[in-house]
Amino acid sequence: MEELECGLNEGCLSVSTLPDKGRCLFATRHFCPGEVILRERPYVSVPNNNSRCDGCFKTSSLKKCSVCQMVWYCSSSCQKEEWKLHRLECDALSKLDKERRKCVTPSLRLMLRLYIRKKLESERIIPATAMENYKLVEALISHMSDIDEKQLVYAQMANLVNLMLQLPDINIKEIAENFSKLACNAHTICDNELRPQGTGLFPIISIINHSCLPNSVLAFEGRLAVVRAVQHIPKDSEVLISYIETAGSTLTRQKALKEQYLFTCKCVRCIKLGQSDDVQEGAILEGDKGFICQQCGLVRSKEEIKELASEIKSLSEKVLDSVSSQNYQEVITTVTIEKLQRNLCHRFSISLMQTRDKLLKMFMELQNWHEALSYCRMTIPVYERVYPSFHPLLGLQYYTCGKLEWFLGETENGVKSLTKAVDVLKISHGTNTRFMKELLMKLDEARAEASYKQTLT
């Protein structure tokens, strides 16, 4: 690990071990909001489905590997870049019959690639560096002793990996443990609008601990993971990111962290658990209005609450059973759910926000831009309440609102929303990415159009 320390020191970072938290990443100098703290390529990665290039996760101009018939590439350069790993993976996949190949999940492929890379490192076909080597994977925590119910599943998956690779020195127990490591250390690779593209293992970023009010954010440029400061990080402070969706009550966040990552968070938000303001906030975000509305004092009967909740659940199940998001019946049903939730939930309720978000996407798919904008605007106050001012999801919601406003001729409103989007996203996404350059260009065009309209009045 001395080599890792030397590599991190060059980036003004260091690793320390704390009794109650394990390994932690610390800043050895001051970082400003928007500044890059760390960049890391995936040690191994896979797309989340078979309609993406294995090299860059793009979805256009794809050609299938002629041998294994499972992996796709968008260009010869991507295929060449991945060939050292895929050559052995291809051999393993080709041994399976067609039915078994259909059962090969991204998790299985990720494990195959992990052991192939380990083998290629040991044979010095792929170089091991201070910041990229299998020892960093070995140092990750597996929590294997805490997941009795999953050990059998991981053992079965390990046997399948062993069957596919057929390496003489492979250790099934180690493979099972590595599946446990992937479960709590692998990261979902997202595009600039936070849509999932694939999964990757980033052993150094996995050192960074969680906070429900983090001082940095993890974003991706293609498959490259980039950690940027979103708050001022003083020298000798711990670098913290969020592992989960933080728009929820303390109880919900704690439950998600315990189930997925097997720890209890003690961040500045979570230490308020059970306090009166935390209980009230939880009721607003996730509870219904209860028997007495916290906003206006309206008293409701227990039977009325149950009836409304039952109706919402029934309608929600119908929506889940619907095949197409462009199905008008699904839209009508979801609109009905939203109306029922208005009567049952607080206006800052997360479930109400999620329903409106769903309607926003539905109406955008149907190109009903006015309805889409209406629902987008309804979500903005909730986003502003449940996310800190630097959160990328808030910036992306401003971005969506601004695009719709501009498209519908509300140019001045569009400029305001796009400006808010830029203020947030330039911190989480930087200013040099293609996404941000396009956003800045849109903002300049909208400003020019707004100025031109003013000259006509």
C-alpha cells in the first residue's frame, strides 16, 4: 500500500484508518467547489445490457463479436482496446451453450473480467501500477460474515465462474468473497444526466466513505470516474460522497445503507435521528398527512386514509403491469394517482414528487410539452427542499425545466432556469465536458434570443 500512498500524495490525498470507519480518504490541501479531487479508470467494467459497446458504452453503430456472440463494439478502436481482456473472456463465454449464455448477467461478466485481469497482471501482459492492481481489490471489505443468507448464492455464482474460466489456481471461496465485495463496492456508471449505463469497480474511489451531506460528488465522463468537491474541503478533512439517494427520511436512508452497505451512518444528518425536527421532516417527506394535516390542521379519519392509500396502491399496480410508457391508459392512471396523492400526501412528499417526475417523462415521450413543463415546475420546490443546493439532480431538473420553457417560447424563464442549472452542474460536472459545453451554448443562445425579443418590445 506504500505505492498507493505515493500515488495519492501526488494528487494531494492520503489514506488513513479510523477505528469506527475503516479506511478513509483525506485531503492534504484545500479543495474548492468544482475542483477535481480524483480521477480513476475502472479496474473492470461491463455495460448494463447487450445493446451497448463494451469499450465506451455507446449504443450506435454496434457490431457483435463474431465468436462469443454476446459482446458488442461500436468501432475497431474499442474492440482493440478491450481485446486483451475479451480474448480470454470470449473463450470462456464460447464454451457455454446458447441457453446458458442468456443467463450470464453483468455481475458474472464483471467477475470473469476481474479474474482475467488478475491473470493477465500476473503474466505481465497488463501492467500493474500503484493506482491499478489486484492488491487494491484484495484490500476491499467484503462483509462476508454479515451476509449469511447470501453466502450460498455467492458460492453458486463462484462455482459457475470457476466452471467458465477453468483456471488451475482459482479459489472458489475467494470468488464468492469477491462477489460480496462487488455488492458493496462496485459503482453504477451513469451518463451526464445520471442515467445508468453499466457497472464498474473503482478500488480507490471505494475507499471514500459515505455521508448523507457529502462534500464531494462522483460523476462519470464515459467510463472515467471523476470525484469533484461540491463544498470547500479544508486541508486534513475527510473526502465524503453519497452512496445512496439522499432524498428521504433518516430512517429510510439508514435502512438503505444497512441493507446494501451493511453499516449505520453517523453523519451530521443521521445523528438527528429521533429528534422532533427529524421526525416531523420524515412525516412530511414520506408519511401521509396523517390524521391531522401538518399544514392546515384538517382532520381525517383512519378509514379515509386507508381507503385513499388502498386506491393509490391499486392504481400503481395497474401502471406497473402496463407494457408501454406511451400507453394513454397508463398516463390517465398515473394522473389519477397524482390527484389521489395530492389529497393524501404533504406537498413536499417524495412519493408525490416521484409520481410527478414519472408524468413529466411520460408527457415528454408523448411530446405534450405543456403538460411536461407543468409537472416539471411542480417538482422543482420539492427538489430544492430535499437536495442540497449543489446536488446534480437539482441542476438537471433546472436544466429540463429551462429546455421546456425555452422551447415553448418562455425565453426569459428559460434563461433563469438554465442559469440555475449551470450554477449547479458546473460544480458537479466541471465546465470542460461535452455535456457542459452544450449546456453553456444553449444558455448563450437563450440569452441572445431573450435580448432580441426585448428589442422588439
